[in-house]
Amino acid sequence: MTALSERPALQARRLSAVVRAYVALTKPRIIELLLVTTLPAMMLAAGGWPAWRLLLATMAGGTLAAAAANVFNCWYDRDIDRLMHRTERRPLPTGEVGPRAALVFGVVLTVLSIALLYAATTPLAALLAAGAIAYYAVLYTMVLKRHTRHSTLFGGVPGAAPVLIGWAAVTGSLAWPAVVFFGVVFCWQLPHFWALAMRFRADYARAEVPMLPVVATPLSVGRQTVVWTWLTVAVSLLLWPVAGAFGIGWLYTAAAAGLGLWFGIEAHRLLGRIRSGADPRPMQLFHISISYMALLSVAIIVDVLV
């Protein structure tokens, strides 16, 4: 009798474990970071709050699209994920999810995301989402990641795509403010990811993935990080003259300048620690970069609303 009464609880735990494994395949933390830039892009395009139905559909469709791309990435990289301490506990290396099941899951998410965006937003938003999934899954993951040090540069395109998807969902077209904001997110991804790759350099080296910190000297990585950090700041300041008619003014610009100075100083500190031979502490820049992008997005939202 006791065994029978415990069976539903055991089944519930198993189901919960399966759900957690499939969710883990989608890399939820990365999706959260991508969606941070979708909302300000939509509000900038709408000149305020877009319709709630449109907002929710775009966010849901964007979440599904990003999840699909991440699942395909996990499916293809399951061999090297086993070699890296950072990824060895993902569902495919541990066997919690089989390769075929993961591939089917990615296809289902792709179909759902494109269908939702097409039906509830605009055809252009759906097309951009489909392109971002294909770019990340095929061009970045399968073609570039294991073969060139420039994979992060090219990988910045799908990472910044949520900006264009959000704008297109509202207007059905693209415009210069969307392109400039896309440029901000594109440039930002390089110092953001290089900091992470510096921290896990040994993992990438073990898996023979030629990320910049693996194939270049720490000094070179530090210098390039500084350059791309300041490029991020410079492009962010272009948003005022380009998007002034869409609600961007002095409030955003002041915030962008202050946040950019903070971001730039931390990049220089990283370079300084490298030059002195001290621990570069790259994760400090990594976490600051996340705060920078989140606060920059908030500044856009606030300036559009006031």
C-alpha cells in the first residue's frame, strides 16, 4: 500500500526532472539577456508602450526562437560540452536528454516561434527570427565556432537580432534607430563574451575551440576588449541624433555617457591587471557588462515614456 501511494510522487519527480532538463537545453539565462533588448526596441518603435497583445506575442515568440537556437547549439556541441567543466552537466552530456529528442525539440520550438510571430506580429519579424535561428545554429555553431578566432564577431549578429525583431514586430519594417541599437548590442557582445572566455580559457583550449583568449595573448585580448568597449559606448551615443524623433533625448544620452564611462573604466582596469601580471578577474567585467546593457535598456524605456 505504501509503495502504491508513493508512485504518483515518484512519477511527479521524474516528470519535473525531465522538464528541468529540457528547459536547461534552452539556456534560460541567455534568453533573459536577449529579451532585455527586445522591450526597449519595441517601445522605441512604438513611441511608448506597444499593445499588450503584441508585446506578449513578441516576447513569447522571441523566447521560443532563442530557445530553439540554443537547443540546436547544445545538440551539435554535445561532444565538446563533455570536455568542458562549464558545460559537462548539460542535459545531453549527462544523458538526461537524448540527441534525437533534443533535435526534435529544437525543430518544434522553431516552428512554434515562427508561426507565433507570423500570426501575431508581422511577417518581417518572423523572417528575422527564422534567419537568426539558422544563422546561430548553422553558420555560427556548425561552421565558425570550431574553426576561426573570429566566431564571436560573427556570432554577434544573431545575439543582437532581438532588437530588429522587436522593432519589426511593431512597425513591419526597419529603420535607422533599430540599426543603431542593433550596433550597440553587437559591439557590446565582444567584450562581454571575451571576459567569459578568459575565465574559461582552459575549457575552450581542452575542447580545441579557438576562442580569442585561447589563440591570442592575454595582452592582445585585453586591448581588443578595450577597443570594442569604447566602440559600444560610441555607437550608444549615436542613438540620440538618430532616434531623437522617436523619444530619445538628454536623459538617455546622459545615462549612456555615464554607463559607458563605467564600462570603459572597468575594461581599462582589466587591461591594467593583465599588464601588471595580476589576476585579470575577467568575471568582474563580465558582470558589469550585463548591468551596463540592462541599465542602458532601462534608460531607453524611461526616456521614451517621459
